[in-house]
Amino acid sequence: MAPRPKTRDRIIEASLALFNAQGERNVTTNHIAAHLGISPGNLYYHFPNKQAIVAELFGQYESRVDQFLRLPPAREIQVQDKALYLEALLDAMWHYRFLHRDLEGLLDANRELAQRYQVFAARCLQHAQAIYRGFVAAGILVMDDAQIEALALNAWIILTSWVRFIGTVSAGADQLDQVQLRRGIYQVLALERGLVTADARAAVQALEQQYFVPINQVFRIR
């Protein structure tokens, strides 16, 4: 029989589920404690306040993104890597979706978290530019430095807004399904269309077709 998770881990897991389902601002430490069947004092033993729980969850999200937003270490980058990066990013953003649903409010309420996020976002953009330079070096895209910078920023804006957008058009959905995920990836691929080399065009078009979803399938009106 597997050992029961430690109380600290249970608090983190329950907080993430409640924040994602109800929104961070609607969940108090008392709600979390009641959900777990523990006393508020037991929760405060592990976390002095809700901001500390949010900071812990942000650290998990940050670490997860940092692990995969890198160039392949032992081979040249390939067209299919586009999908791998985008799927991993959207999956991480959905898993910690409360961060993106009310990001401005979270950062306004916590100056330390705001500083951490600024550093994290800047680092992600640096890694994204390095990845795009890898696609240029591999003969997949043709861009100069200014275009690489602009494309990395535009892709980041789409990706960090996509989960929030899905939440507005799919009321009641508790997971990002394959249809919605595929369209989010397609949106980023569409940004790159005019920058693809002739040699890579067929492979990139095949990838676009793989992820294209008609917009009426993305909207889930209930």
C-alpha cells in the first residue's frame, strides 16, 4: 500500500485544484483546510498565508517550463519539435491555469511574485529566441534578429492568453481537450507561415494540417 502523501504536499495539490476550479481570489486558506479536513492551524504550520502557497505553485510551474524550453542538446532541431514545444507549453499553462486566468491580480497582490514572473517571462523569451535561431540554423525558417525577437514575443502573447481565451468560450470545461489544444498550436504555427523555407514548406504545411481545427469546434457554447 502506498504511503499517504505528506500534509504539505496535500495542501499544494488541493490548493491547485481549488484555484483552478474556482479562481484563486475565491479560495481562502480556510476553504483549503476544510477541503482537506485539517485545521487552519495545521495549514499555517506549513504555509504562513495563501501567498506562500501561490508562490510554491508558481515555482513548480516555472521549473516545469524551464525543463523543456531548451534546444535539443545532442541533435539539430527539427520541424516536429515545433509541436513538442507548443504542446508542452500549453499543457503546463493549463495545469497551472489559475496563474494565467488572473495573472495581473496575482502580481499586483504580491510584489515578490511579480518580480519573479518578470524574470521568468524574460528568460522564456530568451529561450524562445534561441529556439527560433535554431530553426533558422537548421534551414527551417528564414528570419533576422528583429524578426526572431518579434516572433518570440507574439508567440508568448498567444500562448499565455490561450488558456484564458478557452476559459471564456468553453464555460464549465475542466480540461483543455485535444481540439482546443490543437487550435492553440495552429495559431502559433500560422505566425510563422511567411518565414518557412522552401525546403521545409511541405513538412510545416503537414504540421499545420495536423493541428488545424475549424473555429466553430473551438467554441463550446453551453
